[in-house]
Amino acid sequence: MTGVLRDPRRGAVPRASAARGGAPNLGPRAAAGNRAALLSAAREVFGTAGTGAPLSAVAKRAGVGQGSLYRHFPERLDLVVAVFEEQVVLVEELAATGVALPDLLGLVTRHAVDSVAFVDLVRSGEPDRRVVALGDRVAAVLGARLDEAAAAGAAPAGTTPDDLLLAVAMVAGGLSGSDGDARVRRAERAWELLGFEVRIPASGDG
């Protein structure tokens, strides 16, 4: 006997041993699933109730225990940083397809529109080195498209990557206090005033 449970309907296919009186222990797969569920729940809960919402509400929405939440995200800001990192990865993946700056700025703006509560929380405290590092990644991606955008008239001539990151921060900061479609209209007008062409995708497309 090897101690591995086998399903007679599937021949010699091994399966994980079940915990006494409970479901099978999925190990790392469960941890990854719990983390993804917590991030999704944080976007929903913080998006509707603000980042001051109790973390217990996030755990409940995710369908996990508070112990699991704190193992993945010991602090409230850890959740926010993780959501931002997901968004930065999406921007980097879009950039890898070769799209132009207006589309990249559009995705960045869509994330800002959908994450106003997260942006407000980060802006209200001391600068976090992880958020700064994520900003540097965004600046690198956007900066790589800046010259061609300026040549095409989609960005003001002479704009630097730092200028562009400042513009993103200005637009994101200007969304606080508005909601729904008003945020998109406000963002579009802000980019127009700053002299950039930006194509903001519909919610759920980014």
C-alpha cells in the first residue's frame, strides 16, 4: 500500500487525500484561487463602499476566512498594491501587442476610472515604494511610445516620460468626487486640455 487514494473508475489516477471530515486539500491551487478571489472582492467592496470598508467584508465576498485574507494581505494597503500590480501587468501586456500611446493611455485611464477609491487611499498616505516602482513600470511602457505619438500629433511635442506620468497622476486625481459616466467624461476632457489623444475602452474591455 502506498497510502495514495485511487478512484476505481479511473484506474490508477491518484487524487489528493481529503482532510478528516472535510474537502480535499488543494494546496497551492487553493492559495492562488483564494488570492484571486480576494482581489476581485476587494475591487467590488472598495469600489462600492470605499477603501474604509471592513476587511471582513472583503473576506466574506471572496468566500474565504479572514485568516486566509491576512496570510495573503497583512495590511489594507497590500490589497491595493496587488490590484495596481494586476493593472500594470495588463498595460504591459497590451504594450507588447504593439498598440499606440492613445490606447495605452486609454487603458491606464480606464483603470483609474474604475479604481478611484484605491487611488484616493494611496494619495492620502505616505508614498509607498511599491506604488512608486509600479509607476516607474508604467512610465517605461508609456515612454517607449512617446516619440511616435508626438510625431503623429497624439501627444504634445517635448513631453517626457516623467511629464506623462505626472499627467496620468493629474487625471487620476481629478476623478475623485465624481462617479459613473461622469468620471469618463471628466477624464476625456482632462486629456483634451493636456493635449493628448486618448482612447478609453468601455468598462470590462480592459
